Amino acid sequence: MRGTLKKVSFDVDRAFCISLSEREDRRALFEQTVATQISNPIDFFVTERCRDPVQGCYESHQALARMALAENWQRILIFEDDAKPYKLRAMQVRWVNRFVRGKKFQSLHLGYSMGRTWLTWFPFVARGEVVALHAYIISREGCQVLAETPYSGKPVDVVFKQQIKQHCVFPMLFRQHGAAAHLLGTRPAVLLEEGHLEPHDLVELADTDVVLVADIIRASPAWIGRPHRVDQSAEIHTVEEVKPQHSTHTAATASQAWREVDAAHTNHLMRCLSCHAPTGRYCAAGVDLRQRYNNTPMEASE
């Protein structure tokens, strides 16, 4: 029937979604937003919370890489349970499938943030050095690298950036649900410390569905029964105000306005053949987007 959304299919041997055992809310949200748009069966890889969340995240991705090698799979699709799709277009996914079938690669990131990318001759695919592992396809060769690299304290997405040859789909197919600390009247650090969010939630703060995510956290037993931290929060807030020179502005903590301008600017550069940022060459639309990017402060105004 016209208007019915058709599911897309990725040419992989298996698809997985990494999720902590207590995060039934995230698995429900994932099934609602992602699984309904993909025809591949997606198995939840459910893990227990690790005392070191960075190590736990690393070992979860590594375990799937080792499983792929043991099962002799050629490539697998891995999600984290906070992934959210952009509008999935069948033509773009067909080119992605042609790439993974016919080209040599180690990882192909379907969503990413904080890094650099440069064009290839293959449609919808760029090379890159990026972070964020909420949606990616990893080949047998990439699995070999990850499986043989022991945890050394580095986050798994940093190891990918430093040791695995990365390709990136553009425009991106998936982003992450935004952290909802502001709507919950707290700070991201508190949500991390109390286990309501994981560290990779802060890598990319998407600007959509924040209300929905905040409502899910607010309704969870962990949030309802959390200890009150009024004094500690106020004390930390005072320290941050007295010593602003220690604050660091990155894409992970940037204002919503800056993220929107940055995304528009980057997506235009990836598509436009007339624009070439390294030499300062822009089309008329590119000039306008570049000016808006330069004039938009990264930090939110007080």
C-alpha cells in the first residue's frame, strides 16, 4: 500500500544490540524505534553491569567480535540500545550493502560523532576517524583486531579510532537518544554515577526525543528511589562556577544550536561537489552555512 514504510535489510550474517540486563526500558525503546524499521532479526546481547563501565562496554563489543570469529561469520551489525534511526532510505542501504559485499573494510559506522571524515569514490561512504559505536558493521578482519586487543583502560570507541580502519556512511543512518539531564533537573554526571545513563550517552547528545527519554528515566524504579543529592549538587555547582577555567567545551557538551549548525554544515560538505573546506572553496549555500557555523558559539549562553 502506498505510504507504508518498508523495512530495510543489511547484508550481514547476524545483528545484535548490546544492552545492560536492568535496562528493559531501553530495549523496549529500541524495539519501538529501530527494530520496526529493519527486517534483519536483532538479538539482544544482554550483559551485567560492570564495576568499571568503560571496561564493561569494551568487553561487550569484544565478546561479539570473538563470537563472530568463532562462528566464521564474515560481518555482523552491532547496535547499542540507545541507537535511533534517521529516515532510512532503501537506495542508500542498497549502496551500503554493495560496499560491505564487495569492498575490503574493517568497520563501517552507520552513525558517529566527534572526528573527521573524507570522501571516497564510493557513493554514501567516506573514510573517517570517528567515535561512537551505537551502530556499525564490523568485518571479520575488524573483529580480529578487536578480539586480539586487550582492554587497557581506553574506551572501545577510542580503540576503534586508533587501531581499526574506519569507513562511515553519510548521511548518517543512526544517531543516539539525547541525554535528558536538563529536563530531569540534574547534571549528566549524576545520571552516570547513579546508572541511569552510560558513558557513551555523552558522546553525542541528539536533539530529538529528549522528552520521551526523560519520561522513561523519570518513571524507572531506579530514578524514583534514588537518593537525594541536593547539597552535593549545589557544592559541585559552586566549584564549577568558581573555577570556570577547568571547563572543556566539546561536541559532547555543546549547545543544541551549535550541534544543529554543525550537522547542517557537515552534511552539506559531504554532499556538495563544489565545496572543499581544506582550500576554503564553498558554493553560495556553503558560504552561508560556514558563516553560521563560525558565528554560533559552542557553549550554551548563560
